[in-house]
Amino acid sequence: MHGARNDFIVADARRQSIPDPSALAVRLCDRRSGIGADGLLLVEPSDVAHVRMRVVNADGSEAEMCGNGIRCLARYLDEAGEGATLRIETDAGVIETCVLEREPEYRVRVAMGTPRFETRALDIGDAHFVSLGNPHVVLLRRSDDIDLVATALELQRSPALPEGANVHVAVVEGDRALRVRHWERGVGLTQACGTGAVASAATAIRLGLVRSPVDVKVPGGELVVEWDGEGEAHLTGPAERVFETG
């Protein structure tokens, strides 16, 4: 499945035991010798929500939350007859999802929590740290002519980011539009990052550069972020099924 071409292998661990998800993710996510994906999503039982989503990156590491992945999971569960509106447990907390449309494409709205801004001693002057349960560094630029890979790898070595961070370069393209590129921990460059889109839009809204709702153009498509500047942010975007094996 994919959300704006941020692609995932979805496995329902309620139906079969997956003893080593990290090793499985490394093997299956390899784009030359496996299926190929940015990560593995596991559907697990939950005591506090409908299900639990576990996110394993392509390198075997785990992420706290995934905004594009959770939309894919919401479609998977909806098509399995488990409901259009769900509460899904993640390491970033319990997230609510709602299927808005099934035709002409699946579109899912996600309550992403409240963006939390922190001051971190980063060596890049226009870097903004934002947490959505997982860490992000947003670089607001007039142009995205930046070596995002080199910049992101340099930031991973910063003492101010002991947990690492996803890194995004965002360019304002109107009072309700951003263009964003993404680098994610454990994956590298991705076609989209849902939490990163929210972090980028929230940063631009906070600085008065754009207004909600914000159309976020990413390499893999478009996402919509809504945030009133104080409470919970919402992310809306597509969820596509590519293929399924028995």
C-alpha cells in the first residue's frame, strides 16, 4: 500500500505470528531483492484502541508514528469491514482515523495530535524542531535547492538530536500552499512523510507564512493539513492498495 507514494508492506500480526519484525522488514523492504517499501506496518491487538500499529523502517529500526502509513492501515481495516472511523494505538499515542471517501480514491483524515515546538541548539539557523510523537526538523527556505541527504545526515550527528530526526525542506508557494521534500530516519529520501507534512505546515502557520488548511505538495502527491495554531492538527490524504498476496 502507499500514501502519496510513501509505500508500506502491511502485515496483520493478529492472524499470524511475526517473531522478528526487524529482520522481516529489512528483507522485504529491499527494493532489489525483496518486495520493496519504505517500511513494514504491523497490525497488532490493542487493549486501549481498535488495533495497534507498529512501524518498522526499511533498515529494521522502529518509528513512533507514521502519518501516511496510518491512512493505509485505516483503508486496510475499512475494507476488512472493521469500520470507517477507528482509534489506532501507536507509540505516539492513540490516533483517530476517518475514511472520508472511497471513490474515486480512498481519502482518509487523521487526527495527528498537537504539534510541539522545542528550542534545540541546532547549527542551522532556519531549523525548527517539531514533535508529533516523533521528531522533525523543518528547514523553511525560499528554494529547496539544498542537498537534503547531506544536511539530514549531518543533523543526525547533532548532540541536540540524541534520538535523531526526520528532516524536511519546505518552500512557501502561496498563503495556503507549501512544497516539501522529506528525509526520514531509517529510510532516507521518501516520496512523502505524513508527520513531516504536518510539522512543516504547522511551522509555517506558526510563523504566519501560510493559513490553514494548507495544501502540502510532496514528491509523491498532495496532502492537506489543518491546524488552528493551538490544538490538534489534522492530515488528509490518499491511501492506495497496490497488491495483496495470500
